[in-house]
Amino acid sequence: MANNMSGIYLLASILCLAIGGSVAQFIEGNYNVTAACTTVPPGTQLGSIVSCDYYYVCTKNGPVQTNCPTGYSYDYKAASCSPSSSVSCYYGMDNPCEGKVGDNWVPVIGTCSEWVYCKNDVASGSGTCVNSIFNPDTQSCAYGTCTENPTTGPNLENLCKVIKPSSYFGSTSDCAIYYYCYPDGSMGDGVCPNGAFVAQYGACGYDTNGNCDRITDSPVPNTCTNSGDTTGNDVTCGDYYYCDGSKYVPKSCSSGQYYDTLTEGCTSRQSATPTDGCNRCQYANVQFVNAVDTASCNEYYYCNNGVQGTVSECPIGYFFNEASQGCFPNSGLNIYQANNGACHGAIPATEAPTRIMKVYLMKVLQMSLKDDQQRFIYKTLNFK
């Protein structure tokens, strides 16, 4: 009976997808494509770090995934699709040497110092640049240091690795900050002196009193003093902020990991208790996922290629089980919450208002009700 009911609840929640009013989120590893599109002019193209077969076109309504023709790959430097054999793109390829002719050295995706030697289209060796980075353009080791820890999944070092060189783009956390991509793929930054960076025009504009003409990501927290302190991002579960002693710096966990608010570090997606409200579709391999709900574990939503649907709730007396993709009786909640961080500490929801809810209700009412009205509410709730 419970399984049949679960199917009904999930089918009903799919209908909610067309109701959500927020901009769809496309996320590839630590790369939030939707947030990136808010920082560039409409019509800008952004590459994927999951596949060479498609790219994104930024519009006012968010990114639109666009496929290259068969036999072509997306070349972010030219902002166009070109024959795969002429494009230095290796995302999503089982054989990075595919289509190569002669001797070639190609990067190992997810690292910044490892390489593979290709003899024609066959991988014939591998190695690591010592105290340097591998430059795929020159196919050689070059001076530099890795800015991110190597991962086995998709990991974007900076936006200049997916956008056409010489492009300008804004910050998702500060209206006045902008960035510039150099021809070699490195990134510079600047600050608009008397106004905000207007993403629509790709240039500094008039002062907007702190309001950007784009949707901003979760703003970077206020200045900090304790070096090493961290805090989560309430938009992207795999992102967090690190205090360098004077200010918070945006950081990302390795692919497949979330920032855990309990340990204040990165851990596996299932184990982490991420920041409330962040998108748990990131790295999900199922259609329906738990929302961050440490109260009763009955909230969930639908995921479609990283797009978060409208939040739904299981009926009273049920919790959402992500592994089994359905709502189940609360008798199994204690075991589930102990192994699933999104529901850490959750207790069964009941129809009767709890003392905690009563206290919360009275706090709200006290701001607007007179003394005699408050006494009536106390009596009605049988508050002790």
C-alpha cells in the first residue's frame, strides 16, 4: 500500500515542475552554468565541462543547451563548433587520443599537471609535470601552480576555460567586480570605480545603488577575522566560503562532495548536511531528491539535468526516502536520518502542534497582538 501511495505522490509532484517561477539551474560539477550566464551579455556562449558535444547559449531566461553536429566538437576559444579532430577538447571522452594523428600530448581531465601521450589515436604513455602545470595548447609543462585539488569528476578552474578569450564578465556576488579572460586562458579582475559592472553590455556603468542588472548568486558573507573559518553557500551545495583572515573567498568542494555544515568541511553528497536551501540536484543520480530538511525529512523535489523543481512534501506520518524514490512511514525515519545528512536529526512530523511550534507562533503574534489577545491565544493553544 505504501509503495502505491509513493508512486502517486511522485507523479503528482512532476506536475509542479511547470509552476516553479525560478530560473532553471544547470550545474556541471562545481560549474554553475546558470549563475555564469547572469554575468555575461545575452547571446554569450559557454562551453561544457561534461561533454565536447554541446555548449550553452545564455539568454535572459537562463542557459539553453545546444548540440554540435555529428563529428564536430565545441571550441570555446572560437565560440563555435569545429571538426572534432581540430578541437582541443577532452571532456566526456573515453579515449582522449581519439582522432589524433602523429605524436600528441593531451591533459588528464580533472587535473592540472597530468598528461597522456598519444601515438596516433592510441594512448601510449602518461606522466605528471613536476612543480608545474600541463599546458594543453603547447602540449608541454609550463610554469605555474594548481589552483584546485585534482578531482576525478568535472571541475572548472575558472570561467575563462569555457568562454571566448578577451571576454569580460561580472561577479555573482559583487556588483562592482568584473573579470577579463586573457588569450592564454588565465583570468584577471578589476573593480568599476564609480558604479557597477553591467553584464548586459559587458562594461562598467552608472551607479545602481548596489543593485546589479543580473540575478546574483548567494552573496559572499561579510568580512571575517578568523583565518580558516568556513561557511556554506545557500545556492550551490558543493560551494562554500573560506576566511583568509580579512575576507571570505569563494571555494568549491571536489566533484561529488558537498559542504557539510556540521563538520565545516567537504564530504560525500549523501553524508553531508548542506546549507539549507541549496540545490541538491548537484551530483544527483536519481530523479527525486531530499530537500535539506532536518526537521521532519518530508520535503523533496524533482531533478532534471541539474534543474531543481518545486519543493513538495510527503503526507503527515511519512518521510521521503531518496534511495527508494518514494514516501515511507516514519517508523523507518530514525535509521534513514542517521545515514543521510540532508535529514540529519529529523524527527517524525505529527498533526498536533508541538511546544516548539507554539513558542514560534507566540513570538510572531506578540509583535502584533495586544495583551488580551495574547492571553486568548495562550488559552486556545492550551500553552503551559
